[in-house]
Amino acid sequence: MDKQMPAKLVALEQVLRQQLQLHGELLELLKKKRDTLRTNDTRATIDLCTLEHEKAMKIAELEKDRLRLVADLTLVVEPGASEPMCLADLAERLGEPVRGRLLVTRQQLLDRMRCVQEETSIVRRATESLAKHMQGIVQTIGAISTGVSTYGSRGAFPQSNAAVSTFSATA
């Protein structure tokens, strides 16, 4: 047995707990982002995107640490292993109470990641819907400014029929 194994197990548990915490924070940011999209708060949406990116970068760094620790521990429990075990298999090879803690934390992290994935999907659909709405507004303004009100064969207003006109728009 590796003399550093207990320290590596403690480090692995800490990494998993940090990932769990960061995914929870990311989930809250995504919920706030959905609300800012609903209320059209552009500045808050931009700020939340920045925070979301920072959380994602921290999660990525922790994932690298987790993978390294699992690989190191795999070599301790199975010295001839050609590739790292998955976390569940590794945990099953360990004694209690470490096995139980790792398996529980792993499951909590998987559940949290599924929630983040679902919320991300909701925010993506809301963003796509908003983008389509804005595209419609731009097309309407284009139609008004060119004097053309029908779509061409390619699904857009024809460029050849563009009339010159001006208008005044305020937000």
C-alpha cells in the first residue's frame, strides 16, 4: 500500500465536495440568468455569464485534479492497471467508511450535475427563443425600411427590390 494513500483519499473527497459546491453555485447562477432573460436585464445577464464562466473554469480545474487522484489511487489498489478505474469501481475496492463517503458524494455530484444540465437546457431554449424574436424584429424593421413586405424564395426579404427610405425609431 502507498503511504500517501490516506492523504490522496482525503484530497479526493475534498475535490468531490468542492465540485458539488461549485455545481450548486452554477445551478443558482443559471436560475438567476433565466430570470434576467425573462426581465430583459442585459447588464445582469452579462455579469451572470461572466460568473458562470468562472465557475466552469474552476470546475474544469477540479475535474483535472479528480482524474489525477483517481488515476493515482487506481495504481495503489491495482498496480498493474492499464487505465484509471471509474470512481465507483475504485470506491468499491476501498474499505468503509471511505467507500461509503465516496459513493454518496459521487451520487450527490451526479444528481447536481443533472440539475445543472437541465437548467442549462432551459436557459439555452430561452436564449434561442429570444434570439428568434430579435431576428423577427430586425426583419420587420428591414421590411419597413426597404418597402418590401414579402419573403423571397430563400426565406428572406429580396435584396433586389430594396427601396430607399428613412424612418425614426426610438427604444
